[in-house]
Amino acid sequence: MIHGGRPLQGEIRASGSKNAVLPMIAAALLTEEEVVLENVPSIRDVDVMLEIAGQIGAEVSRLGDRVTIRGANLTDAPLPAELCERVRTSVLFVAPLLHRLGRAKLHPPGGDGIGRRRLDTHFYGLRQLGATVDEVEFEFKAEERLEGAMIFFDEASVTATEHILMAAAVAKGTTTILNAASEPHVMDMAKLLIAMGAQIEGLYTNTLTITGVERLHGATHRVVSDHIEVASYLALAAATGGGITIHDTVRGHYWMMNRVFERFGLELDIKSDRIVLPAGQTPRIQPDAGGAVPQVDDGPWPQFPTDMMSPLLVLATQSEGTVLFFEKMFEGRMYFVDPLVQMGANAIICDPHRVIITGRSALRGQTVRSPDIRAGMAMIIAALCATRRPCIVQNAEIVDRGYENVEEKLRALGADIVREAD
């Protein structure tokens, strides 16, 4: 329950990246030795991945933001269906199990309902390396050690890049991945593999070359901060008319984000270890040349991240002017706009991929439901902008899958927010 309508201001620290740490948990099982991850966020998806690791024989312990994983005694028990359905990255356990046991069986992974999310790129990459893939039974086998190959992805898939990086790191010979994803969280996972003894060249590019080694060893790695969380809080502060300083950021992760915020007439001060959104700014959409309506669209890194479309769309409702959002990657991402219209947003839903927003709109409190992690955060931002009556965000626990201590961070910024039991 949120009482909105007040500017939020203050300072917070960025949490560890959800999208980096989840594949790292799977990668830790590539070795029998101990892997220590630091700056691990306390979120539900991490809990699920650690539980899956424990179910297949890994020893897992956690103390604060430090997680220790030792996969010395893995088993070939099928991964639990109930757990696989709760997190998409459960599929990433296939590569470690193929390396360690020569086989893997799991349930098709779940995750957010934002549209079709192909696994074809995973299957293609594993087959190119020599694995046998049964797409129906979801069984995977490697009778012998996987062998390196030249692999071209037909999409720059984040999870497929992470998956094939793991498999190739311990395959025989050299693997080249063309059209690889290069998001900050993918590169951070690659850095963990390098710390474990992997030989990977081409970091921060779309061509990765991996020279396989027979075995990897233990390592300690600090998880990079979450640039999606950071951008969400920047949008939140701007939408409410406030200001914010976010610490523990990486400057190079925010160039495209900065360009989009400039399109909203907002100034960011991006420093080496923190970002400042000065208070007192009024969001105004900046037209394209000739007065044309500007467009915000997503794409693979370094383009604007799809996970930020929902929070930025809410910011647009609080900005003067008109902007078109073009969601190119997922056909279900924009479904949450209907509740925004009920709250008073001036939005035209052109089709499943495009929405036109004209602001500024006076949002009013409603009871809304969180459909996925990012839309859930967007609904919270909308609620913090709403007036007249409190806003109730149902299914709020889904936000806990990707945002750490959301109530505490919001209260630190001055939000009136209370979590109620169902």
C-alpha cells in the first residue's frame, strides 16, 4: 500500500546484479572446488537458484551478501520441476552437469510472462559443441568431452551466451561465438569464469573466443552492481519530481541510459562510482529534429535495455510532451499499460509492441497487480506518483525476485509504503 504524490529524495547503494549472479551460481558447479560470490543481492531468484544447486548435491552457505558454493558431490537427479518453473536461468545448470556428469535432465524453465522466450539458441549452441539434446523430454547428454566449434547465434541471447560460455570453457579446443551478447552482466559472468581459470578473449565485444581447459578451479568474485535497478530508481526519482544519488555504480554502464534521460529533458551527473540525478528538474520530452515525436526503443547491448521499458514508460506519463515506446523484443511487455490507463495515464496502445504516451498525466490511486518483475517496479513508481487515494500493488512479491529490500530503499527516499499480508 502506497500513499504517493510526494517527491522522493536521498541516497541509496546499488545492489549486486540479479542478471549476473544467477548464471554465476550455475557456473560455480563447473568445478569441484569452492566458489565464493560477494555482493550477492537478497532476492527470490537467487534463493531459487541456490536451492536448485543444493538439490543436485552442492553445498551452499550464505552469510550476509557472501555466498559460498562447493559442488564436489553433484548428483544426476532431475532438477525439480517446481523450482525450474520459477526461474528462467534454471536452464543454465545443463552445461555444468554435462561437464561434470555427462548428462542432465530438467523441467522447461519458467520466468516472467512477457512473451515467447526462445530456447532454440541454447539447443543450437550445445549441439554445435557435440551435446545430444532431446527437446521433448528436456534431456541432455555428452558421451565424451564437448568440442569447440564456430557458433553464430541468430539472436544475441543473453542466457544462451552465458550458457555456451560455460560449456565452451571446459570443451576441447577453441570455440568462437559470433553475435554474442555483451551486456554488463554477461561480461561479469565471463570474468568469474576467467577467475576460475577459463581462457576467454573478446570481452565487451560481440565476438567471444574461448580456448577450452580440462578443469576449472575455485575463485572469489564480487558481483557487479545492477544497472537495471539503478536506472529504475533514477526513473522513480525523476517521475516523482525528486532527486537521488546512487552509489557503487560503474560509469560505462550508463551511456545509452543517459541519452534516453536526455530525451526526457533530464540531466544526470555520472561519476566513476556514483550517479546523481539533481532535484528540481521537470521532465520534458525533447522532440526529434523538425518537431517529430521521439521514439524510445530497446535492443541488445549497448542499445536501451528491454528491462527498462516499463519504468521509463511511467516516467513518460509524468513528462510534458509525447513519446513513442517501441518494445521490439517481447510481445507481452506492454500488457501492463492498461492499469496505467485506469490510473489516468494518457496512453494509446497501438499494438503489442508500441505505445504512445502524452504527459503530464495526474495519476490517481487504484488497486493494480504486478504481472512481472519490471512491470511490478513500474507499478510501484506509478503508485508513488498517484494522488487522491492510496494505491495498492498486488502480487508485489514478484518484485522481490529482482529488487533487493525495495521497501527499505524507498522509505530511505521518503516513500510512504507498507507491505501487507495477503
